[in-house]
Amino acid sequence: MYIPKYSSITDLEFLKLFILNHSFGTLVNSSKNELSANHYPFLLTEDNGEIVLWTHLARNNPQWQELSREQCMVIFTGPQAYISPSYYINNLNVPTWNYTAVHAKCEAEVISDNDLEKELMKKMVQFYENRNQTNWNYNLPEGFHEKLLKAIVWIKLKVISLDGKFKLSQNREQVDYDNLTQILSSKKSDNEKELLKYMKLTNPFQEL
């Protein structure tokens, strides 16, 4: 990913939190001289400094057979929006797009431990139930549970590197940047509200 210096985010805690908040990602790998890309929910864990992304694929999905011990990438994206030149004070500007993205380069490993699979499934369900503010009871009949587990394959993705690109008008003059944030603050969509939140977090003009 091309990342100009002004839009680069290297703070590991910031990037991990972004993934937790935008955890539905795209898993990309090479497959017989082609590219394979699929979309999954991910669970992020960390143990002794090792960051791991976990996900599960349908057993009928051929992507899992291509992943074992192979480098791949998971792409996480967040709020994004078209930015009109009319949002700036200076006339000499052109349309652009503000967006947020994190790329996780990973080493993949197929999991074949039934107990671990059960544990991971419960952790993932609990994570998303909590985020969704729901409390679905995971107490499934054992036979039904086993049948479901046999239909999927769990993948462990050890994170090698995280690259964050938050292209949020940091390269503009302060008068333009401030006017843009003021305009975004008047928008009502959740997407633009969240974009404004990340602009405030990465504001290049804020006093340290």
C-alpha cells in the first residue's frame, strides 16, 4: 500500500483498536497465479506481544486449502467520504477522497484442534454479541454444534506487520482543514461522524 508520510499511522495500539472496531475484513492471498479474496469477520488476540487474527471459512471454500503457512494479507477499512473542493477556503483545490485503512500482513495456519475450534467460536460469538449489545445464549445442543464445526475451517493468521493509512486531509493548509472539519461536524450520517472522529485523532495542527 502506498502511504505518504503525512497519512501514515504507526502507533500499534491505535491500529489494533481500529481493527477491533472494524473487524470485518478482506482476506487476500495468491492462488495458482491468481488472486483470491474473501470477506470474513475476524477476532484479534494478543499473547506475549504476538498479534493473531482468527477467522473461519466454509469447508467448501477452497481458499483455506491455499493458506497453510503462506503469507497473505487482511485488509480492514473504516469510514470514507468524497471531499469536494467547496469544503475548503482556498479556491485552488480539487476533489479528493478521505479514507481509513489498515493492512495486516500475516502468516496463515489451518487449525485442526477440535477443542480450540470450540473455544474460538465461543470467543468470537461473545465478542460480536457484546459489540452488538445482544446476549444470545451460545448453549447449543452438542450434536448440532459438532455438525456446524465440521462445516467450517478455522484459520490462525499470525500478524507480521500492520500498516495504517489514514488519508484525512492532513496535507492541507490549516484554514482548509479546519473548515472541512466544521462542515463534517454538520453532517448527520454515522460514516461522516466517524470520519470526523478520526480526523480529530490525527489532526496535524493540534497542540501537543
